Amino acid sequence: MQSVCVCRICGRTIETNFLYCPWCGQSRIEESASKNLDEMFSRLEQVRLQHKVKHIEKLDAELAALEKDLDTLVLSVEMHK
């Protein structure tokens, strides 16, 4: 037997695993839960952005090291000419 609840808008019985009432279309997620989801997704986006920034900084450091090595190599080749 499946678990059921009552829609807070139309009063009809619906299965608890439904996110929306199939009769009236009302969301079963309350506004506080919706706000929590918005906050969670906002935080997730911040974390994702921080990860991208760290990745770019790491790539920038690696590029600087490669440029330094290349400059050293070019200077070495010019000195041996």
C-alpha cells in the first residue's frame, strides 16, 4: 500500500511521492522548503565558482612556470650559438 496525503489546496488524496497535486497542480513543496532549495543552489553555485577560480589560478601558476622554463631554454640556446 502506498503512502498518501491530502492536498492543502484542493483537499484530494494524492500519493506522497508526487511533487505536485495531479488534480489542481499545486506544488507539495512548501515555500520554506523552496527557499531552502534556492539557498542550497546558491551555495552550490558559489562553491562551483570558487572551484573554477582555484583551477584557473592553478593553471596560471603552471603557465608561469612553463614560461620561465621556456625563457631559460631560449636563453641557453642563444648562449650556445
